[in-house]
Amino acid sequence: EFKAGSLKSAQRGNAMIVPMAIDGACNVLTRGKYIMHPKQVTLTVFPPIPAETGKAMDTGELALLIRNQIADALGQPHLVKEETTQNEGE
């Protein structure tokens, strides 16, 4: 589950945010075991969000922007604002 509150420290610290999506990592480990299997994992690195832009945005809107970038990379549907605001403070 995507948590908007995870972005608050970047906003407060005036830090650039670099969104990333990792696809396929769940297939590397066998459930309940520590045995790794060679599998393809795809890392998508999105353009950085400048600190000024991140700080100027509402945390929920910033989370929605990043979550939808990641959704695109993973072939998942976009969320709308109402679906993320309830998790904003978590």
C-alpha cells in the first residue's frame, strides 16, 4: 500500500525526490524461505522531482503523482485523489 506520509520527510528536508518502480522482485524469494531464484527484475527510475516542486505540493497530491507514475510502469490502474487522502497521515 502506498503511504503519502512517507514523503513528508523529503518535503521537510527540502530534498529532491526520485521515484522508482521495482517490478518482479517478489519472484526472487520463495515464500516463507530464504532461497533466492534468478528471475528478471525491472527497475524503472523516473525523472527527479525538484525539492521546490515537492515542497510546494500537498503531500496527498505528490503521493498521487508518484503512485500513478509507478502504476504506469507496473501496468496497474491509476488512483484518484479520494483513494489516497485517507492514508495521507499514516
